[in-house]
Amino acid sequence: MRVQLGRSFCRLWSAYAVSTYGTWIAFGAFPLIAVGVLHSSAFAVSVLEAAGLAVAAIVALSLGPWVEQRAKRPVMIAMDLIRFVAMASVPIAYVLGLLSYGQLLVVSVVSGTAGIAFTAASGAYLKYLVPSDHLIVANGRFEGTSWVATAAGPPLGGALIGMLGPVITVMADALSYLLSALGVLRIRGGDVAAPREGATRLRGGDLLGGWRFIFRDPALRRLFLNSILVGGLIMATVPLLSVLLLGQYHFPAWQYGLAFGIPALGGFVGARLSSHLVTRFGRHRVMIVSGWLRSVFPLGLAFVRPGVPGLLTVIIVEGLLITCMGIFNPVYATERLQRTPAHLTAQILSTWSAVSKLLQAALMVIWGILATLTSPLAAIALSGVLLLSTPLLLPRRIHVSAPEPVTSAEDVRFV
């Protein structure tokens, strides 16, 4: 029977869906603009991706306590509006003939920082909005929506790019954030913020609250290390795949979109199966098996070649990888939320996201240098080999938690 999570959840889900579709329609737009409009090198494209992640993450490290002390819906709305303005500046500058590599860097930083703050606020709000025993269903719905958007967005974005250019897809992304803000605005009812205890100024120790809790909890610590390493090694290859497929192998934009759109259907299937698999086999077994498999398949990208065989290789490898991620991610996200106290949720999520993006940025630069010294394909192969060791960091069975009790009024302050 389908679990009913309430009207407020549906509105939050809808807001998430529209911004996610916009993001995936604009998938690869910045690398395409950098390569096709600004004629940037492979290293410059890697730096573009990495610098935005790194600076955004450094700024966002201090945002967790700030978000924690505030009602979450206004934070989400503000972050959506900031992302709208930042992304909309790109097509405006392009039309005026003022677009530059520096502007792309600035927009990447601003939108990345706002994205981390939005994620922290929405995660804390979801924990308040949905009972603990239904979190895996809620996370499964978010995960499924993400992968459907991933499947539909890149092919549609590729078609738009082919007809109208990559700048149009950036404008579509900007408008999606505006619609998301309007969706969050429609949510009615209570909100949640951590108690301020009479103080409005942040102390230096507040910035370490998320760190301390993550590393004191054995399961969170292992999940944290596993997730940032897997994410970093996978994301390090994204700019290189863009250069390899678009630059060296001369894939048309529509094929490039297709190569990443079709496999995302596997993520939708995986997300739909996730809660059912947990019910049948248990959380730990599902986490371990899907966690191992998502670390094995990326090595297949080392065998990508030009033409139709290369396109099919990318589709098959990404499809298997993303199916496993669709199963793993809701389990992992639920485990993280259930182990996190309500008054630290935003801090832990912002710390998690910021450190993950910092590592991704560092590995993107390193892999950009490796690709320059060797080749994009060799650097992609090295990432696949290193991923094989990451499942050793997954939590042991004794560390996996039982669902925590539903949040009580003593844990949060309603506003």
C-alpha cells in the first residue's frame, strides 16, 4: 500500500522536482559553454568545476549553525532566489556579449554555496515533516524523482542545446529555482529551528558541532568517509568524460545527453525497489551489496571508445552504476537522518555536503592534471581502480541503527 506523507511533503517534493528537472536540463551546460563558446582547455574545464565546488564548500562550512538557528522554509526560499539571480546572469551576459570564464566561476561559487545551504535546510525540514519510520519512503521518492529528471533532462537539454545553444538551458535552470521558491512558499504549517539559548551570535565551537558528532558515531563516520570518497572519485571523471566524448570522440550534443539520460532510468527503478529490498533483506545487507556494486561498475568507463560502441559502453556502465546508486542512496540518507539529532541536522548535512564538495574539487583538479599528463581515458581508469577499495569503509552490521523515535517537542523549537 502506498504510504501517504501529507500535503506539506508533497509540496516540498514538488519544489524539489521542478528545480531538479531544471538542473538536469542544464546538465553539462557550463562545460559546453566553456568548451564551445569560450574555447577553454580540458584543465580549464576541470578548474571551472573544481573552483566552484571548493569555494562554495569553504563558505558553506560556516552556514550550518546559521541555518540551524533559523526557520527552514525562509532559508530554502532565499537560497532558491539567490540561485535564480546567479544563473539568470549568464544568459543576460551572453546576450550583451559580456560573458567570460570569470563570470562562470563566480556563478558556480554562488549557486554552489546556496545549494549547500538549501540542502541543509531541506534535510532538517524533512526530518521534522516526516515520521522516522517513513523516512526511507520519503527519501526513495526524492531519489526516484532525481533519477527521472536525470533521464529526461539531459536528452531534452541536448536537444535544446542543438537547436538554441547551451545558454538557453541555463535560463531554464534559473527559472526552475524561481518555481521551486514559489512551491516552498506554498507550504503551510509549522517550521523548525534549533534553540538559540538567548544567543544570536555564532561561536567558533558552533562550527565544529557537525564534525564532532559525525566522528563520534562509528556508523556515521564510516558512511561519511565512504560517501565523500566515492562521490569525489566519480565526480573527478565528469569533466574528463565531457572532454573525452565531446572533444576527442566528437559526440554530438544529443548523443552526449542520451549517454547520461537513458542510464538514469535505472536510478528510478533502484529508488523504487530500495524500501522493498530493505523490508525483505534488511538495511545492512542492502547497503553492503549495493555499496559494493556501485564501486565496481565505474571501471567499465576505461573501455569507452569512439562511435556507437563507445556510446553503448557509457550507457551500459552508467546504467548499472546508477541502478545501484538508486538502491543505496535512500538507505544511506535514511541511516544518516535517523542517527542525527534534530538540533544538529542542518550542521551535519552542511558539513557533510561541504567536505564532500571540497574533496570533489581537489580530485577534479588532480584528475585534470593527470589527464593532461597522460590522457582523459587513463585518468578515468585510475579512478575506477581506486573506487574498488571504498566499500571497505561501509558500516559494519553492529553499527547500523534501529529507527529513532519520532522527534519530540523537546528536540526542536517551532516557529
